[in-house]
Amino acid sequence: MATLNVFSQTLHPTISSSFCSSSSSYSNSNYGSFCPNSNTSKFHFFSNSSSLSAPTLSNSSKTLFTKSGSGGSWLQSSSASVSNEQKNGPVYSVFPSSPAQVSSVQDLYKFICSGPLLDRIGLTPENVAESIDKWLTYGRQLCRLFQLNELFLTEPQKVRLYHYYIPVFLWCESEIVQHRSKFKDGEDIPPLVIGFSAPQGCGKTTLVFALDYLFQMIGRKSATISIDDFYLTAEGQNKLREANPGNALLEFRGNAGSHDLPISVETLSALTKMSKEGIKMKLPRYDKSAFGGRGDRADPSTWPEVEGPLEVVLFEGWMLGFKPVPVDAVKSVDPQLEIINKNLEAYYDAWDKYIKSWIVIKIKDPSCVYQWRLQAEIAMREAGNPGMSDDEVNDFVSRYLPAYNAYLPTLYSQGPNGSDPQHLLTIEIDEKRNPILGV
């Protein structure tokens, strides 16, 4: 049976021929082909590889964790949690100096095939066998990104990498290939905008962070944005509160009406035109730690810059794809939602119409958002950034729950506003943020 070993030398990867076909060689990247020597039955990893060095993170990736907290409980059980160095550049796993057997490639193959998303993204065990080299490469790179010891991955870590992040990445890759195939040779191809609609605290920012990193690894230019980037400034939020006295749902950022829609239209329109070499633009960013955790738009001098040609834009947010429902329905949830429902009418043209492929992360009970949000704020405080207290988190989340209760049922039953079912991936997760069989 094949074994996986790690030494502190130059990388010389080989893998048994039963797990590779000529169609799955990784010849178009900087990481070389993983097609095997047919006489070799062991797969060896070494830590000081020049060919497998982690790619440099783009500015858009570097800022993902700096202001809004990071990470889920699956990272906390590792020997090295997300460090400041990791947040601002490439990171590497810490390897022991002597060889150690981790698991057989066959065992990893079986584990991958047991994942709940495999069938949903259109892959069979045969497909996995043919592309096992890519799975191994992606898993290794994600271990480097999150500073996980790939020799001793915990079960939650293995689940997160091989049952969640890598399958979602492969689905996104397929969507990009389909998107690009619609254009003729020589035509400008706009980047595919993939929307991620997921409740707060469920790990969508970390997911997008991982996907963006993998896209860079294979040479695709990507950009990441969040609906948070389009919140009103602190001044604008104050004006909104004053214009809606007594409405707790508009007192602070979050619900429909608290976003600067013109800047979102400007940003998304410009991103979809970044199809040529040399085009550059800055992406707006929001600082959640400003004003004691109440937030404000970040100084434009700190906004990351992206350069074309972009192939994919990853756009995430807790209320992406929400659509207005009958007034009586929102009033029955919370009368304060009536104006939110009205505001929501403008969001399709500002956000959703730009999104061509969708990922919806589904939860059974919106109340778990409180615990997730609390974890994120604690992480932000531990990272040295101001964050909300526990009581403030409870108050903050209570202003979102009415919208979840009003709009999630329609999102889950009908899909996001304007979505194509052929380009929609729905993932149900449990309270630990891991995908489950349930959709």
C-alpha cells in the first residue's frame, strides 16, 4: 500500500499509476506533473521544495483576516493557529526532521470519496482516482496556508480540507471553464463572478480565502470582495439611523439599506471589465474594528489593488441573493422589516445581477449565528483589534435574525435572486461548519 512520507530535502513526488492518468497531469502550472513512475508505490513529500513553494498572496488576500477576525474551531486544534505572519504572506507547515508515516494514499482516496459533496459537484470515485495528484497538491498547499501539520491532521481538519474546501474549489474551476468556453478565440472574456451566500460566522470568509489562494496557485488571477466592503461610512450609517428612529434593524450596519449601493455598482461593473493585461483598480474595504467595533470604511490608501486580466471574482455576503417577500410575511416576522423589505428591491441591480454562479451555504437553525459571531469577535480581540463584547454581540446578532427568519426559507427553496439552477451549488453545514448530507 502506498505511504506518504515527509523529509527535509528537495521534493521528488511519485505516486502509483493506479491513481493517475495522462489527462490529470499538472503540466500547466509551476508545480510540475504528478504523473507517476510506474515502478514506484510510495508518495513522498519533502519540505524544502523550491518547486512547491507557496505562492505569494495578493493584496486582496492579505487583508481578508486583518480587520474582521478569522478562523473556525477546526483551526484551533492545530499545533499552529493563524499567525500574524500568515495573515500577511505565504506560510509553511512545520515538519519534523525524521520521516513519519501519515496515511496511505489509498486511505486518503477512500476518505475523499466518502465526502458529502462529491456527488453533488458531479465527481465519481473514478474521477478522484484519475486526479488524485491534484487533490494531494491542493491539500498540501492548504496545509501550508493554514499552518497545519500535514503529518498529523485532526479529523476536523481533514474534513475541512478534503470534504469541503477542495471539492468547492473543483466546482468553481468547472464553472470557470464552462464560462470561458462560451467565448470565441480572441474575444475579451470577463471574469466569472461567483457569489457565496452564507450566514455570518459560518466560515465563508475563510472558505473564500482558501479558494483565492488555490486560484493563485494554479495561475488564475482572482479578486475577492464582500458585501461588508460596501457598507455605508460611519457618517452615512449615523444618517440612516437618524432617518429611521426607533428601528433597531437600521440602527447599525447589516440589513438592506445600510450599504452604499452606488459604490457597489461602480466596483462590480469595473471588475467585470478587467479582462485585459495591465488594467488595475483598487477594491474598497471596510474596517469592522473602527469605532469600538461599529465599523467604518477603511482609508482608501489601504485598499488592495488588483490587476487584470481577472478570471474569477469571489463575492461573499450573509444576505447575497435575498429577495423581497410579501409585506404581510415580513410583518409577521417583525414589523421593523417592512422598510428592509422595501430597501431590498434595489439590491438585485446593485449586486445579484453580476453573479453568474452561486454557492449557498445552508444552515438548519439561524440561532447558531450568535455562537459563530461570538467566536469571530473573540478572535478579533485576541488578534489585538477592538471587538464587541459578548453582550454587544448578542445585541448585534439580534438585529439580523429577523432577516434570516424572513428570507432564508425563500433562498433555500427557490435559490438566490436571478440564479440559474444549473450553476448553483447548495451546501448544508452543521454547527461545526462542516458540510453534511442534507440537501
